[in-house]
Amino acid sequence: TMIFQGFNLLMQRNCLKNVCFPLELAGVKKADAEKRAKELLELVGLGEKLRAYPAQLSGGQQ
């Protein structure tokens, strides 16, 4: 597995909005994108950080 160290997070968006962004660009409805984003954030252990902004996360969480 490869983990890139150059983060491509939008600093003005919280975790939930950062994960939703590519889904919405792909045409996924907002409600469906948010549901899937929450599932993905839970999967990686960031379920409690939905409203946190990138600057509020550790490097590993980013």
C-alpha cells in the first residue's frame, strides 16, 4: 500500500465536505454523497471528526 504525503485537502472545507467534494463532482446527489462520506470517515476512524477542518487534524488524520 502506498500513502501519499502531499495532501490535497481543501482548507476551507471540513472533513465531511472534503470527502463529499469528488462524489458531488461525479454527479452523486448531495444526500447520497454525505451518507457515503460519513461511512468512509467511520471506516478510517474519523467519524468523530466530521466537522473538523484540515488544520485541526494531525498529519496522520489528514
